[in-house]
Amino acid sequence: MTAPLLEADALVRLYSTRRGLFGRPTTVQAVDGVSLAIEKGRTLGLVGESGSGKSTTGRLVLGLERPDGGRVRYRGVDLPAPGSRDWRRLRARMQMVFQDPLGALDRRLPIALQVREPLDVHGVGSASERAARTAELLAAVGLGVHQGQRYPHELSGGQRQRAVIARALATGPDLLVCDEPVSALDVSIQAQVVNLLVDLQAQFGLGMLFISHDLKVVRQVSHRVAVMYLGRIVEEGEADAVFAAPAHPYTAALVSASPHPARRGRPRIILAGDPPNPAARPAGCAFHPRCPVAASVCRVESPALLPLPGGRHVACHLAQDGAQPLRAAV
Amino acid sequence: MLRFLLLRSGRALLTVALVVTFAFVVLRLSGDPALLIMSVDAPPEAIAAFRRAWGLDDPIWQQYLRYFGAIAQGELGQSMRDGRPAIELVAERIPATLALTLPALLIKLGLGIPAGIYAALHRDSAVDRLVMVAAVAGFTVPSFVLGLVLVLVFSVQLGWLPSGGQDGWLHAVLPTMTLGIGGAAVLARFTRSAMLEVLGQPYMRTASAKGLPWRRAVLSHALPNAAIPTVTIVGFMVGSLIAGAVVVESVFSWPGVGRLLVVAVSNRDLAVVQCILLLVAVTMVTANFVVDLMYGLLDPRLRSGAKGGH
Amino acid sequence: MHRNQEAPLVEIRGLTVDFDGVRALHGIDLAIARGEAVGIVGESGCGKSVTWLAALGLLPARARVSGSVRLQGRELLGVPPAVLDEVRGRRIAMIFQDPASALNPVIRLGRQVGEALALHRGLGGAAIRAEARRLFELVGIPDASRRLDAYPHELSGGQNQRVMIAMALAGNPDLLVADEPTTALDATIQAQILDLLTLVRRETGMALVLISHDLGVIAETSDRVCVMYAGRMVEAGPAEAVFDEPLHPYAQGLLAALPPLDGPRRRLDPIPGTVPPPGNLPPGCSFAPRCPRRVPACDHVVPALSEKVPGWAAACIRAHGPAMADRRAVGA
């Protein structure tokens, strides 16, 4: 196996927040030692609930934010400092797609001009070549020439997200970070965009980091998947295998809580308690206050992310002997 | 909370200091008080003596430090005109000004807030349009124009009310109305938009969905929320009780603080001008401070922090 | 399913809503029986929320509503506000999508719940507080008595939705309308709230209308399902039947577009095109331009919602009762 396209090693990101007018600032560990690798032509799904640090991880990976610890390597080389010339050049190779396409597009410009803009900025080819490439990009995402002449507000949500994707592809990137790219879209349109992303990956050999709270969508597009909880990866492995047989009790609960018409009537694992507060991280395993199978060791010792057979990694004291703790418990 | 109070007090003092400095700089740059007060024809020795007496020939930074030091000790200086303490001159004018601005404030609150609420509740009705037109007029028509119009109508045409001077309460009616109507229009507009914002909030729908009669939903759910932005503008109005009547007092030749300020500025009577500016700054800053405390009372989101919860 | 056995609790007939001259809802017929759980599913703008906001008189004044909404035979449309206030919260309660903004930010939670108790149960003073506390405990709010004095921003989204549910239960309603109650919440919290709604329904015997864009959420909580598209109801039937073998091509399309959570991965089958804007619907069936089973007749008439199998209706001239359905004995 060749070196991965992108490797993140023990990323840490701290935020300082103040609560209320009179509060004192506290430091929040938004991302706490996350390591991951994205390979060419493959997708890593990143799932987790709000406050899990998945979006921050996405921004760290692209160098949009500077980590407080750890490093990111692109094709084996450390990511240059954000804002530097080298970083900007590299950014043409790594693009991001956000949840809200309307916010990502300029309301005053027709779509085609916006797709073409990165080509102009990076001075790709002659003017006529750029025009041809723009049409090609629009076609690749399923937009016609006449739609290219429209303004963002004249398009539907799905069409806008296609335009954003076309623009992201303009510079021929080999890495795409998608942060909840279909979450704002209706079901019927979601499927169109999901299929598009899968097709584009096959066509251009893109490596993808796909961040979403929606397990169904993540499974559909991902080869591997990493589950985050309070800034850490608690489980990582082959997407189908992780969802079919979760090893971490949190993953098991997440999968079980994911509603799907095909699974109605099945017993669900209902976790007690609120989503965790990153500013008040529990001692030991961060998940233990909500974990239905927590043992005494979980309250004091933080589990490391360790390999299981079958290329899986799990951070759970009870999963280390190869058992699936929650399955046994249910 | 203590930290908050200290922080705010510190900021308030700094604001006052900046105003004082600003007044000092502007007045020193804009003309020589000695020449103005002694008149240009005065013998040079007399002017030099005047300068020496008032310390005007010291380097400007010494004058500034001396002035600042005096203020810090509560010493606001004497009028260069008649040598009386500036504070005395100002203080004896305050009642006259308040005699205009306090009733005007009541008009603003009593007319502006209900009009704004009514307009918001009856959006696009005739009353709403009237309030909006009046509010735009209140924003755009300067108070001296409004004052002159009122004089034209009620004094010149109808002859009902006196057009100026201070001789019984009848004389206060027109200036008070001039101040009050303009402010009421401004306040109505603010209140209306604050109410409209609140009425569109999901919690108002919740209040209706649980069976709360609309009138009660407005009273107990909308008003407390709409009060939060409205307090800002009311605070500003309270803060301008002392100095908000400069123009109107001039139009109606009302012997208040505003008139004193105009006269003192044209005479370069430094101590008096500075004294008034300081007074204005202090009332403004105090009003602001009270507004901030009101926010804390009205909006629990601002005073949490210290508490637990999520 | 006790649809035809007794008079419905709520009966909506020919409900239409127009916003500024544009029709958003094109004549909805829907009956809710006592104690049943009905899911209403559809994409944004299909009219699923508007139906119930209109029924309860909660739409802004510029909305023109016509048709009929009856609560146990008593008409609710066009009645004086005082009559509606007797119904809202007491007979029919409603909760909303974003609990943080649906609760008043400057009023203590206990008072917000207490208002409903005072209105509908005639309680006062200490009795209100005791009952509010009981409700908080019922909906699983930890440390209930302290939370009564809290403000919405001091609680998480899930806890605030529990408060909303407690408030809805204050009047002992016969029907709870939950409009996207879990859309703003995380997955594990969504599971808690859906579980709570099911539990509360079982304990109180009230009917539940759950409005959601999420087919999975509807499938887990509903006995009966209504699918809406472009301001019309296109399919209504028993949840199991509709999710197993939907009759209407739109319902079929929705299910085919949904990625599976287990089993082999398959390429998704998206519905082509987009939902037509309310002001510019096609002349015949609104779904026809996107429909794989379209025939020329679809462009001429708007198909009525008609029963294809007893208790199972679809608005499609091409839909017939499925082969499987007769054997399964729908509604049994």
C-alpha cells in the first residue's frame, strides 16, 4: 500500500470560551488527539453528534485552522502554515464543501462565473480553454449551460450544492472535505447529490473526508468510518462492518438510534443523559456517564484507541478482548 | 457580578475623562478666550494680565494637567465672565431645563411606547401607517423646524400659547411639546420594530398553541422581550435630560442649561462649557450604566454564566 | 385500527391555505381517531406543518384558510379566538421543531408550564408548582424542582423539548401535534424524545400526530402514515403497508432514495428533478413531471385521493392495491 493522500497525527485543538457576561474563560478541548488517514479514491466518513469535534477536525485537516498539537501531512509533507503562499497553492489540491450552499456562493454572480473563478485565479489555460472547462465541470455535476447563467437564488438547494461541488472540482483537487454536504437537502435531492459524489470520486479518484451526523448517508459513501465522541475517535473501521457490528457501546447506540423505515419495530438502545458538554469532560472514559455497560475501570481510566482483529480500532476497555460489550448486554 | 461592576465603572470613568479631554482640546483650538472676553481692542497689557490670571500662557499640557487635576478634586473653576463658580451658574439653570425635559420624557414614554405597541399589533392598519409617517417625520424634521411650526400655528395663527420666554407654565407648553413629540415618534418606531420582531418569534406561537388568549400572550410574553431593545433608546433619552434641549431652549429663548451652553461657547467661557460637558457626560454615562443593569434584569441570558446549567 | 368504528376525534375536510394569493394547501382531508398515532411525512414546503397550524389558527394573519376542521363535530375554522383558546392546549396541544426558540427566553420554565396549568386545570399557587414538578418528572427532567426556576438557555435542547412536552401535557389534551420535534436534536437525544412521546401516549391514551421529513422517525412512531407532496396528500394508509409497499410513485421514490443502514449497499435511486414551486404547479398531477410511471392522462387531471384497499388510499390514477396487500389483510 502506498502512503495515504493525507495523514493527520494526534491533532489537538483548544478553544477558549467565556460563558455569559460574568463567566470566566475556560479552555475546551474541541479535538483531542485525533489521528486519521485519507487515501486516494477512498472516503473516510466522520460521524458524531454536536460537540464531538468532527467539523473542527475537518477544518484542521485542510489547514483552515491551526492545530494546537499534532500535525497534518499531505502526500508525506507537513502542511504549510495557513495563509502562506505554499498553503494557498496546496489549497487548490484540497477543497471543502459545506452544508449551506447559499452561504458558500456569491449572490451577485451567475453560477458559471463562480465555477470558473478558481480557473481564472490560478491562471489555468487560455480563456477559451477555461470556458470549455467550466462547461465540462457544470456537466460533470449535472448542470446545463443555461443553469450556469442563473444566479444562486434562482436555483434549488440541490442545484446550488452541485454548483458548489463543481467549483470545488475546478482546480482538479485530489482531496475533498465535505461537512454535512446533504444535511440541508430534502431526501429526494439528497440521493441525487450522494450519487453525484460517489460518481465524481470514481471519475477523478478523489480522496474524501465525509463529515455527517447522518449514519445512513455516511455508510452510503464511505469506505471507512470514524466515530467521534467529545473530541476523540472512539471507533474506526470498515464502514459496513462498523455499522453492522459496532464494537464501541456509543457506536452501537448511535446505530441503533438511527431511525430507518426498514428497521422499524426493532428494539433501540436509548442512552440516558444529555449530549456531553466539551467544557466539562468526564474523567476516565468520556462516555462512561451515559454508557449502559460501564465498569469501574471506565470511571478512572481513559481507554486508548487500540486495534481489534479485522482492521478495526476501538477505544473501550470492555471491547478489547474482542467481545462486543453492548450486544452481550442487550 | 462585582467584577462586572468594577469593569463597567472603570469604563464609565474613562468615557468621562475622554469627554473632558475632548472639550479641552476643541475649546483651546477654536479661539483665544482672552481675546474674546477682553475684546480685540483691549490694551495688550490687560490681555496679558488676563492670560496670566487664568493660566492661559502656560504650556498647553500644563493647563491640561492643572485642569484635569482640578476636576479630579471636584473643582470646576470659575466663569471667566463674572468670576462666579461655574458649577453654580450651571446648577441654577438645571431646574428650568428639567421643567421642559421631564414632562417631555413623559410624553415620549406615554405616547411613543403605546403607539409603537399598537402599531405593531395592528400592522398595516391606518394607525400603523400614521405612526410610521410620524416616526419618519420625527426622525427627519429637526426640532427647531418643529418648534417654529408649532409657534406659527399656536402662537402666531391661533394666539393660544406664548412663543417664548419663561413666565408661568403656559410658556413651557410649546417647547415641551416640541421635545416630546419628536422623541415620541422616534420611540414609537423603535418600540414598533422591537414588538414586530418579538411577535414573529416561535415562542409567541407556543403561547397561542397552549391556549393563552392573545392579549395575555402579548402582555406576559411579548412585552418583556420587546422591552430589552427598547430600554436602550429610553436610556439614551433619560441620559439627555440635561443636554437634550439646547436647540429647543434657543428657539423658545428658555433660560435653561442649553441656552447657557450656547452663550458660554460663543463667549469662550471655558469653565462653564467644560462644566456643562462634564455634567452631560456624567448623566449619559450613568444612564448607560443603568441601561446595562436593566439588561441584566430583563434578560436572564446575560446574567447566567455564574450559574450552573449547560 | 379503529378508523371507522367511531366518530373521529378530529376531522379535516377540504382544508386549503393561500399565502398572498398563492395556494399552499390544496384541500386536505384527514381524520384522526382517538388514541391513534398518525405520521405525516413529506419534504419541505409540502404543507405538512401548514395543515396543522391552519387547523389550530396559528398561521399569520395574511394566510387565507378555508375548508373545515372539526373537533368531535365542533367546527374550529372561523370561530372566535376565545373558542380556539379553549381548544388549544386543552384538547389539542402542539410542540415545535426548535425547542430553544419555542420557549420564551426571559420567563422561568416553571412559569411557562404553570400558565398552561392555570389556564386548563384551574390550578393556582402551590398546586401549580407541585403539578409542574410532577410533569417535569413525568417527562424525565432530572432535578425537576430546580429546573422549574431555570430559563431555557440553561437547559440542553433535549431537556427543553421535554419541557415543551410537559407543557403540552398540562392540559391533558386528546391530541398532541408534534411538528418536527426531534429535527434540531442529536441522534441519541432524538431517540430519547421519540421514546418519551411513545411512552406518554401509551400512558395518557392521547392521539399523536407526528410531522416529520424523516421517514425513519415516522416509521418508528406511527400506526398510520400520510405522505404529502406539493400541498396535497398523495398517500395515506397503515404504516407497515405504506413503508413496505407504497402505492404512490412519490412515496416509492422517497423510500428508494433513502440509503439503507444495513445489508448490501446499492446505488440510490433519486427522484429526478425538483419539487415545483407552489405558485407554478403543473396542470395535472403535481408529481407527474418527476414520475417514472407517468402516462399522458396524468398531465390533465389532478388525481383524487381514493381508497385502493380499505383503509389505504393513494392519489394516483396508476396506483392499484398491491398484489401483496390483499393477502396481508391491511388494517387487521
